[in-house]
Amino acid sequence: MQKGFELFEFVQKGDERGHLVVIEGLKDVPFEIKRIFYIYGSDGNVIRGQHANRKSEFVLINIAGQSKVRIDDGQGNETVVALERPHIGLYIPRMLWKEMYDFSLDSVLLVLSSEYYDADEYIRDYNTYVSEIKNA
């Protein structure tokens, strides 16, 4: 698979009081952070995402619990990444199909986005996505 995606290991700071991870846009992630959201309370059988984005880039971090992310490039290549450590982020560039699933009961999946929400830049039908990749 043409990678495109990347795993980031963020610096962990800490002492006897606990741990601290700092993430700064354009420094620790390759974009200015314009939107932050998180997913929690998802059953282990739920599949989230199931879309690609024409403009948005993302970094996904399981800050509690664990989940998996399936990444598909629309050309028959897919990779599954397990997110299970709160200092590891998965960078997903634009135009990769993503599905988040296998959430543990305590999972909190934090998502950093390069863009404000715009429903028109989402591709929610897989066949449409594949067609756009082939015509790119």
C-alpha cells in the first residue's frame, strides 16, 4: 500500500504526579489543528468512520482503551492499525478510506482534524470513493 498514513510517537512527560502529552499543530502534527472531537461509548461491534475526505487530514489517538483503524487506499490495499497507547497517534492524510472499530468498553478515541466540518468534502459511499481514486 502506498503508505500515506504514519504513526507518530508523541513525547511523554511525567513524574510521580502522572503523565503529560503535549501535541501542537504544525509542530507535532503536519497541519494546523482546526477541529477536535472524540468518540466514546461505542460498542465493540460498532464500525465508525466508513468514509474518506477530500480535504481533511486527521490524527487519531486512543487516549483511553483501545480500538482498531482500517485504512484503504481504494486500489485494493488495506492496512489495520491497533491504537492502544495514549502517546501514539495515527496520521491519515486526505483521500484514504477509514473505518474505526473493535472499541474496548473504555475507549476514548481523540481525533485532530486539519479542517472545520464540511459535509460536502466527505465521501461516504465506497464505490464513489474508488471511482474518484481511479479518476485522479
